[in-house]
Amino acid sequence: MTPTLHATPPWQAVRVTTADGPRGETLLGVVDGRQEAGDPTFLVAQGFLAFVEPFEMQRFRLIASILRARLVVVETPGAGFAASRLLPAERRALLRGDFTVPARRMLRAATDVLGADASGGGSGGAGASGASGVSGVLGYSLGASFAAAMAAVSGTDHTGPPLRTVVLVEPVAIRRWSAKGLLAAVRRENRLIQSYLDETATVPGAARPLEDRPDSEPVTRRRGDLLLLANALRAARLGEDLVAGGRRRPGTEKRRLVVVRGERSTLSPREGVASLVSSSERHGWAAHLLSVPGPHAFWHSLPAVASATTRLGRVLETTSS
């Protein structure tokens, strides 16, 4: 599938301060591809060392266009174009492999943005419902752990209503990893990235990766925070968060989980994904596994993402075909 960037909606950067002055700042990218009032809104959690900037946001412009959805992309504290860092309680939680504490802050930042959009009467806003217009959350790799954690804490303590739909793309924290094993899997996958970046470069108007744009540098890159985030994946608590999220659903309505896995991925192992889907079904989720060609790195190819998102739209019933 050949994507067309010029037909996708633009994106807007929004800064929100949720904690501890400027160091608690969160940067969000908002892109609105909705065409009708009932079209969905998804919160998005990013992968490791991915930021709210043109290269990353062009992917979400494409996804928003295909899904006919509004996406609110939340930058991860600790590194990025906001003056953010992990707070002490968040660091302590991540030492246990617990993503729910920083996820609560990220979720609050997103719902604050949506509430402001609604009260400001922006075009296509959520109207009087504000954050209640959120349909679900999507996360890739590290972001999948944040997405599951958002599902676990949603519906409590001013975080908005329970998230009804969770899309996990290439979740990593679905098995216990040794430090050596996780690092080896990352290195194997990193060797495959360039060919997917080359596919993106063939798309007219595509932005270059951040590392190829020396004029653009994140203002925050806290090595200790990054190590904590990466190490927290080893504890494999993603499934526990989905169990908690599955319990918190309105009435008898089942919540929906879609796991998107690259068929050649080593960071999202086949057995771990199958176990996650089965466990989720036993704990209140209507779960669906979507297998797509390629390894973990498929996410870096706009054509591959366009193809996967078209299939995802059919599962979520957000597209017309």
C-alpha cells in the first residue's frame, strides 16, 4: 500500500504541565482525522526514544487518516522536546516494573488537552463530553506497556472513563527478560531498521528521521530515566495491567483488545503474545491477534504501517471497507 502524506491531516503540538513546575511538563501531538461526530479518539503512547516531532508524527497523521480518528500522542517523561523527567514516585514504581504511576500522569495530560479542546469549541472537538470522547489507547513497544497501564488506571481519580479499546503494537513486556536477553533482542531488531526507514524515504514529502536532522535535538535526555524505562520492561507486568483494566468495565460491556505483532519479531515473541491474548480473554477482554509481515521494525515504514492500519481499521470497524 502506497501512503499519501499530503492527504493526511496536520498535527499540532500542545504542552501541558501536570506536576512539579516546568520539569513536569508533557508534550503532546494532536492530529484529527475524524470525518463524523461519532468517529473515535485514541490516546497514543510511543516507543523508546520516540518523541513528538515530524518524523514520528507523520506516522500518526497516516494512522489518523486511515482510521478516521483523532490521535493524542503523549511524549514519555524523561526524554523529548518537553522539559520533563520522571518524578520520584514514578522512578520507584518503574524499579518494580510498574508503569501505572507515570501512565496516570500521561493519561491526565491527555485528558486535560481533550477537555480544553472541548471547552474551547475547537472544530470536531469532543463537545460537552470532553475526555469522555476517548475511545481507547494505542501503544507501540515500550508504549504498549504504557497503554496497558493507562487501561488499568483509567476510570479512577479524575482520569476519565474506563478505556474501552486497547491496541498493543509489538508489546515487549509480555515475558520476563534477562538484561542480556533483552539487549540481544534489541540489537538483532536494530539491524533490520534501515530497510524500513528506506521504505519511508520513498514516500513523497516524508520527514527524515530525527538523527538525520542535526538542527532538531530533544531538550531532555535523562540517561537514568531512560535506563529505568527500558529495565522496567523486563518485569513483564503488562498482562497484570490488562487484567486490572478488564475488571474495570461499565456494566457487562466487554472491552476490546487488539494485539498487532510482526511475524518475524523477536521483541514480541509469538508464544508470549498468544499467552497474553488467551489470558486477556479469560479476564473480560474481547481479544484479537493481528499478525503483520516483518519484524519489530515494521513500525518505521510508512507503507507497512498503512497496510497494518487498514487491517486494524477493519477489526475496529472504523473504516468503510
